[in-house]
Amino acid sequence: MRGNLLIFTIGDSLRQLSMFITFPFFSLYVQALGGNMVEIGIVNSLRPLTALFAYPIAGYLAHRYSRIKVIAVTIYLTAPFWLIYVFAQDWRGLALGNLMLGLMTFYFPASNSLMADSIPPDKRGLAYSLWWAIPSAVGIMSPYIGGYLTTRYGVVPAMRFLYVLTFAVAIINGTMNLRFLKEPPREESGEGGPGVLRMLVDSYRDMLAVLAWLPRGLKAFAVMLVLGFFFNNMMASYWVIYSVEALGMTKLQWGTVLLIAAVVNVVLLLPAGMIVDRMGTKRTLTVALAAAAIPLLLFPFSRGFWDVTLIFVALTTANSVLTSGAPALMAQMVPTEMRGRVMAALGQGMLVINLRGSAGGGPGMGAVLAIPSILGAVVGGYVYEYSPTLPWLLMGASMLLSALINAFLVSVPESAAE
């Protein structure tokens, strides 16, 4: 825990105490500002819509220029957009906020590739686990705090306060990244920078070239990511809606479930990372994907707080392996010189089940994954209105399919597996 890993971990820890508190309750915020189920899906489709156009450029910048400067400038420029959520008067204001915050996309290829290059190859599983475990430990009370604030003060006042806090944390993180991150040695381009139009053309041409380059095993892994992002975005926005409206849970009970899951997450992440390093990424990932399907298929048949708690403990156990195993497997399959470009297309390789309840993009999403993310979020509202149980049944089936793809179609280069 030093260098870039330490700085990224501190930044994510600060976000756990601000932005991450809002995620489980965002759908309730949209609802409180007049949005219905379909409009919740539309709002959550807008961040990946912006990302769809920004990711190729983001990958181009991460490949060509200083990744540290790209990271810091992106944070500074997008931080004011969090204030849109503070002053929104109806769900359309939240839609505008999500559309603008899709520009945070410029952060992810640069930070993902910088992180991958900063980790020793034989410690990837453990390092990714640390990256998740420490912020999760810091933010272990975040879901409960969100449940308390929304119960005590109401959804709208509580969420407005939390977004002011998120804005302040973003400014702090941008300054910290610019000051303390270090760029590992790599080959720099000696050419001058292109104009804006040329950069746009080159970015999208480069994205197509990356997709054509993908080896067979990485293409199979990309299919798994497409399935995961589509069905996660179909399902994630409605965890809290289904729990509160269909199961009769209170917002504080929902926060308590997420608190218990967070404790389990912190306890298991480091052992899971060591298991991934010892037993191999592909084997552990297959088992975790298959195991995650069971509680997903059971969730629609829950009867209340304790059923949901047990299901979330099971999902968190599977997620602890997926969190470190999937990015480690992708890092093994992608050469160092291609990471910035491939991660712009496919993200960090995140296959986790979204338990936070806010659909959209993030460090795990790339340009290719923006399309299934958009479609999943939009379709999710209609699917939920047709049958509130169907999103979880479809997500469970997709995890089983991904387990089969990983077992029989994904291959790890021998040199990377050593």
C-alpha cells in the first residue's frame, strides 16, 4: 500500500463517505422529484450515453498524454456538475446531471491503465482486493448513514446535502491526484498534438482497430462484460424500489441490509484476493459467476428483511471474488502497451453484481459497454413495470451463461498465467 495504489485508495475512501452514500437511494430521489419507473431508467441511461461518445477520446488521451494530467483535469472540470443534483427541481434536472457527469468517462481509461501498470503482476488479485477492501471498510457505515438521513430528514433534503459533500470531495481528490500520483516509465509519443477534429477521427478509428485486434479469449470475455452490463443496468435501479414497495421494508432497513453486506465485503475481500492469486483467475471466476446466480434467482421470492439480508450476504461473498478476479484476469490477457486503448473499449473488466442500486457507468465501463448499459437502463423500467420480479431472474440466468463462457471459451496466455 504505497505509491499510486495508496493515492487511488485514499481517493476512493473519501468517495465512500460522500458520493457512494447517494447510490442506494438515487432511485428514490428520482421518484421524489416526480419520476416514475420508466423515467428512472431513462435518467440512468444518460450517463453511459455521454460515455459512448467520450470513451474513444478518453482512451486516445490516456494512450498519448500524461495520464495524471488527464485524471486531475477531468475531476476539476466535472466537479461542478454535482451541484446540478443539489438544485434540481424535478427528475429532468437529475437527468441533466447524469448526462453531464458522463464526461467523467475521461477519468477512467487513464486511471485504470495507470493502476494496472502500477501493480506487480504476481500481486494483482491482492492489490485489486486492497483497492476495494480499504475504501469499503472506511465507508462501511455509508449505506446506514444514507438510510438514516433519508428517514430522518426526507429523501430530497438528505440527497441535496450529500451532493454538496460530493462536490467538495471531488475538488480534494483532484488536487491530491495531481500532487501525488506518479507516472511509471513508458514510451512517450514524440509527435505534436492533433487538432480536435483529427483527434475525434483518430479516436474512433483506433477504437475499431482495438476491437479487430482482440484475441479470441478476450472477445469471449467481452461478451461476458456485455451481458453483465446490460442486465446489471436493467436491474440495479430497482433494488430499493422493490424492497421498499413490494417487500414493505423501510429505507433504514434497506440501509441496514447494505451495512451488513458491507461488513461481509470488508472481511472477505482480502482472503478472496489471495485465493484468486493462488488458485488462478479463470477457475475462481467461473465458480463465483455460477454461485452468484443462485441468490439472484431467489431474490424475487424474498419475504422481508431477513431474507434480503441472507441473499445480500451470499451475493457479497460471490462479489468478493468477482471484484478482484475479473480485473486481474483482464490484466493478464491485455499487454501493457494495449491497456489504455483496450480499457477505453472494455473498461477495467468489472463483472460484479451491482448491489448499490445506481445504474450507469463507472470505472468498469468502456465505450463498447456503453451501448448495453444504455439499453439495459432504458429497458429496465419497462421490464419492471411488466413484471417486478423479471429483472433478477434475467440477471441470474445471464450469470450462469457467463460462467459457461468463461469455463469453455476464455483462455489466458501462458506467459501471463505464470
